Amino acid sequence: MPRYRLTAGLLTMVWFLLLSSQARAQDDFTLSALAMGLEHPWEVTWGPDDHLWVTERTAFRVTRVNPIDGSRQVAATVPGVFQSVAQDGLLGLALHPRLMEGSGEAYVYVAFTYQDVTDVRLKVRRYSYDPSAGQLDDPLDVITGLPAHDDHLGGRLAIGPDEKLYLSIGDQGGNWLHNFCNPNLAQELPTAAQIQAGDWTTYEGTILRLNLDGSIPGDNPVLDGVRSHVLSYGHRNPQGLAFGDDGRLYASEHGPSTDDELNLIQAGGNYGWPQIAGYQDDQMYVYANWSAGTQASCASLSFSQSQVPASVPQETEASWSHPNFRPPLQTLFTVPSNYDFDAQGSATIAPSSLAIYTARDGGIPGWADSLLVPGLIKGRMYRQSLSSDGTTAAGEPIELFRTTNRYRDLALHPNGRTIYVATDSSGRTTGADGTMTQALEHPGAIIQFTYEGSR
């Protein structure tokens, strides 16, 4: 059932009450800038060498940052990266769990876009790390030819406790904004012939699960009679992946101006997009399939969320069903159908990543078993408590760390008391006073929020 069935006035009142308690919570932290002048840092990960590992999206660099003094060392500049828009370039990074153990598995994996003849594609590459030199070498492409475009790329990379690679891929912006004439393929699944040919074009709007060598795991789900890299599908733009201590996989996902999602990922799950945004509740969202218009060619139309021509087929959420549909644990945020976006602004935070907070002894009181969600468009972070078994959301999300920044990714210090946040170098966000701005407070930085105890 939906967690938000509020009128616009009641929604405003609830947010006001939350803000007063959240402001007190934010007072328990100090903010400082650890490293400045990075070029669109996209991933920040705590490494077993007690350094932060960062990908710089537009500089194509993997950079190690010393958390004590902010000093930096470039571990590699990745050749062959293609970057031309605000979402492509050097993206996700994952460290092998035995990176520093001398086991011969000192591997670092990166995901990036590249030019393949006339098309842009996404690939995953493995490097070997030489700790004595602090350098990455011996590049090996694990998988190539994955979907990429100029919008909704996904690109988050993680290694699960099962030692499989997990990669998020967005819907490439199909049926949306300047790509509104492109069909949205998030409900499409690969055929046996495509898998045999190594054709991954139907991997749009998915979370993939790969062996560390890029092959298809033998225990991946069989979907429409085919086993592929696809773990789950029906996603819009999943950019956050996080594993709990129990092995559960959580994901955060951008919504269409409303209904950002926090999902518990299940093998073979269909997460509904583009037929469903958030809960299947028929609130605000209606699927307008622009690319399927019949009375006028799509190219002659002008895209609009609020004014859809009669020639464009529309489908309510309630009219769609699928046996594998999985609703979100929580949305950020669902608004009622009478919500006025022009007057009240977007209801999306544009969730750019995800982490799970598990620290108890010595950690932040009350935070154990919570999802932490940074946002791009709101300049703040949210904490969502989970039930004791991790399968449902407990209560409503709590806002934290309101600044005039675009939060791109986060990492947690092992002590559980410091949160590192990578910020975009440019772009628009909602500042501390609630107005939209492009004057960012800490552009291209790693900032840290340190818990000082209740004050």
C-alpha cells in the first residue's frame, strides 16, 4: 500500500514538522571539505588500504584520497573513455574483496562509456593494483557492448557477498524529454538468439549480475525461458546499489519528477517501469507512450508531462499487471494527483546512490539498519530505517545534511561516525533556502559529515 496518500496541504505540514526535528539531528554533525577541485567525482568507496577510492567522471581518473589530510594520488587515467554529456564518462568502481590480501586477486573494476564505431556503449574493465606503486595496470575488458546513451545511464557497479559483479543500467531516457520519440525498452527481455550472439541491446532498464569474468552465472533467473545477465528489470535509472550484511541487495532509482524509489531487489523481479512509477496507486503518474503515437508522427510533437496530445496512448497504473511485479519499499516522494508541479516544484530528490548503515557499537545512535540516500536535485540526504528483517521500510525518511550541493555518492568510515560525500562539479540543485540554483557550495569535492554526539 502507498505510504503517501496526502493532500498537498497536509504534505506541506508533515514536511514542516519533519524539518524541525531534522534540523536538530543535523546539529549533531560537523561539515568539512576533505578534497576540492575534483572533476565530477562520481564514485567514492572506502578501500581496504584505508583510503577513499574515487572515479572522476570527466577526467577519466581513478584517484585515491587520504582521509587524514585529503592528499591525492592518481592510480590510473583510463584510456578510451568517451564523455560528451552530463551523465557519461568514467562511472562506477568496485574493489575485489581480497584486494590487499596478497592472494593474487588485487583487482579493481570500473564501468565507463566508450565509442564503438558510431555508437556509444558501456563496458566494464578490470585492472590489477600494484600497492607498492599505487598504480592500476594490466587492463582487461570484462564485458563490452552494453547499452549507453545520453540520459539515464545507470552505471553503478558493486561486488556482492557472493563475489558476483552487479551493474545498474538505466532505460537510456526512452520516452522522456529530448528522447521522447525513442521507445522505452525497460520491459523488454533478451531472446536466446541475442544471448548466443552476445547482443546486450535489451539490457536497458536492468540490474545485471555477472561472474567476475563477465560471463552469465548459472544460477541467474530464467526470464521468458532465457537465462542472461539480467537479475531484475523494469527500472528507470537505478544509480544506487547496496548490500546488507545478510546479502540482501537494495537499489535506489530516479522517478519522473515524483516517485523516486527504494527497492529490495529480488532475482527475476519486474519493478514496473514504464507502466508503474513508485507504488501502483494511480496517483499523479500515467504512462504516456509518445513513441507509439498514431495520429501524428512523434517528431512533430512537443514533449510535455502535463499536456499529452490525444494521439499519444496513455495507460493508467491500475490497468497493468505482471506476476513478477515488485513494489518499492519506499518512495521519495509520491504526491497526490492534484499536486501542482509548476507551483510547488518537483517532488524528486534524484537519488544518485545508496548505502546501508549497519554500525551499532560506537556508531550513530538509532541509525543501525538504515538506508542512506544522497540526492542531486535537493542538496540533501535521506535516512530510511528498515524493519529488523530488512524487508520493509520502518517509518518515513528523515532528511539530513541540507546544503547547496549536488550529492553524487557516499562512503562510510569503518568507525560509523564519518560520512564522506562526493559532490558534482556543476549543475542545478535546491539550496538550503529551497530555491533552485547553480551556485554550488562545494563543487567537485569530497566533503565529510562527522558525528560529534548529541549537542
